[in-house]
Amino acid sequence: MRAITYDRFGPATDVLTLEDVPVPAPATGEVLVRLHMSGVNPSDIRARAGGRPGVTEPPFPKIIPHSDGAGVIEAVGEGVPSNRVGDRVWIWNGQWQRAFGTAADYISLPAQQAVTLPDHVSFEEGAVLGIPGLTACHAVLGGGPVAGQTVLVSGGAGTVGRLAIQVAAASGARVLSTARGDEAIAVAKNAGAEEVFDYTDDRLADRILEATGGQTIDRIVEVEFGKNAETNTKIISERGTIAAFGSAKDMTPVLPFYPLMFKAVTIDLVLVYILSASERETTVANLTDLLNRNALNFQISDVLPLEDCATAHDMIAGGNRSGSVLLKM
């Protein structure tokens, strides 16, 4: 089968190679998936570039990148019902703590990591569910129902932010968001945000509270935890939650501890790779329900052929996209 591989860290064009490798055989409890799409995420780029804290060399001699993907089950290992053959599926954690991910014609992985894809959902959309979809869903609903609550989604024009707005709106919340620039603000509004604020505004906290009539925010879905800590402390409700899935602009933030403590704020650091079994089951179920209700609209920026994997990595690293970037097999 064709696969993109790398055996060292470095620039995408230097280390990513297209080669032929054997088709894997599904082990006990595994399924073999013929992939149609591979989702490319910022975390894949950091992993290939050696950007994860404390990781100085690749953890495996040869790596096939990417954790997200979608395709059809072609074979099953011992212990997996044979009626799963032919299932359309989407994949989570394809390359998390494993050598071989989804940037290939096939992947073999534990059966529970291949989730049935509703018939009306395309493979392109399925390839966005693993990291962006689960992150958005867990960040919004990980603490329980949000119906009747006010939810603020930071960076609502981003892939996760845009999905989080839709998840919150479809779950009965009043949704506010932040973005920058007319185009990004329009994206967040079109996703379902009632009001969208410029996150560069020096009076951002005041603007938000003015819009809510002084009502504080029940839940904040945060893409830049450190940078927005002061603002979020001002606007979060007592016993509210800040569900943060990123802090790239301030990776070692200093927190206003006592103001947060005296509101009894919960800080939920969202990393969907290591959800507990019960959290994973709930989040997948919530995501499936939203898909079945046609509540989610996915924004695909580019679909490139497998051999253009390095181009896809560079597009994401350079910010040259307006949605998800996928590889087509």
C-alpha cells in the first residue's frame, strides 16, 4: 500500500516520504480500514516537526502520520463481529501512541477506534471528527448539558471554535464568540453565535458584559488559555467552567488564582487523546447525535492527494487555510 512516512524530525518537505509498505493485518480485536480520507491537524505538524515538549526524537523507527481519517472496514481480527466488514467509519487516535496513522491506503487499529459513520455524512466530513469534532463536543458538553446557559467560544472562526459554536447552539445554549476581522466575525456568526466580539479589543470583557446586561458566562471554550486568562476571570460566572484546548501564544501562563478561586471556577484542560473510557463513550454519543440531527456543518479548506502531504503540512503551519485540510487516497 502507499503510505507517507518519516523517521526523523524536520521540515515537511525534507522528512516526509511516499513509499510502498505492506498492508497491515488486523490483530485480535482490530479492524482493517481502507481509508478514503486522512485529516491533517496542527498536532500532526507539531509531532512531525519535533514540537512536543520533552520529545527529542521520534518514538518509533518509522511513523505514518495523522490521527484522523475515514473509510470502510475491509477485514476484522479475531473477536470482532464479521458484520462490521463494509462499515463506513471515522477514526480517532489513529497515530496517538502508535506508529502507523491514517496517511496511508490502510490502517489497522482497535475496533472501538473505528466509529460507524452515518450514511449521510461524507468521508471528508468524517475525517474532521477525530480531533476537531471530539474536542469541540467535549469542550462544550464535557461538564453536562448546557441548555439555558451562556457559552462563550473563543476563536470562533477556527476549525474547533466554529464546531463548538454549532455544538453549543444545537444544545440549547446562548452562544457568544470572539474572532478578529470582518470575515472571521462573519464565519462565527454564520456558525450560530448570537454576538461576536473582536478579541483584540482592549475592553473585551466590558463589551461582553455590556452585551449580556451584566450576566456572567457559564462556560468558556478557550483556544488561548494564557493570553485570555485575565479577561476570562472577569467574565466567568461563579462555579463556571473554562474548558481550554490550547494556549499556543502563552505556554507558561500566570493565573489570577484568587479571583478564580473565589468564584470556584473549574479549569478543564481538554485533551481528547486521553479521555477516559466513559468520557469517550459520552462524547462519541453526543457527536453521533449531532450528526444524526444534521446540526453540524463542516468547513473544508482543501483536499489534496496523498502524495502532497508535505504541502498540506506547510499549509497548516503557515495558516494558509480557511477550514480543514484533508488528504484523499
